[in-house]
Amino acid sequence: MTRYGGSVPETRSTGLVPLSDDAHYHLLKLLAERPQASQRELSLALGVSLGKVNYCLKALLAQGWIKTSNFQNSNHKRAYLYLLTPSGIDAKARIAARFLKRKIDEFEALELEISRLKAEVAATHPDPAQRPARAPDR
């Protein structure tokens, strides 16, 4: 199957490429907070194309993690409500735990790298007056 100008592997069950945990997490979190959001609003909030949001929503629907419901909005246009299913809520919790672990690992790796760089700078510039200015703590 060719998509977006390149070769993309298909999954057997849905024909859609599996999404990253990051994409799943951010979209599921946003849908839980704003189930009435349009695809355009989701696109803007996530900083991705409208086509990617549509693709992601189809993948979540195929996995049974969300369901849609039609409703009439104030402009007399049909719109969808994106609701997390019980399996979607469970998946969101599992993905959030993996996401948190990965971010903690990244944070710890950065702390270690910063410590090593500080030691390198201190060894290179033993005189405190010659050391580069320290960035403010956050």
C-alpha cells in the first residue's frame, strides 16, 4: 500500500499503520477532555494535519477505543461526538503509564548528561570567574 508518497506497511486487522504511543496518548487525552471537538480543532490542538487526525481517529475507531455519536450543533450542521469506550479508557491509562516512564527515563538521562557537562566545564575552566554563566533554575 502506498500512502503519502512512500511505502507504508499495513496491519492485518484494520489496514491502518499502528500509531505511536505519543499520538495515541495525546489524541485520547484530548478526546477525553473535549469529546465534541471537531477534527479541525483536534488538528490545531495537536499541531498535526487534518488528514493525520482523520487517519488517527479511524485507527482508534478500528481498535474499538472510541465511538462516535452524531449530534446537531448550533449552526445546524451535523457534527460528531468522540467518546472513549471502556477499552479506550483502559488503553489510555496503560499508554499514559508507558508515556510517563519514557519521559522519566529521558529526564534522568538528561540529568546525567548535564552533570557530566558541568564536570567537563569545571575541569576545563577551573577558575570560577572563567566559567560560562549558569542558566537560571526553573
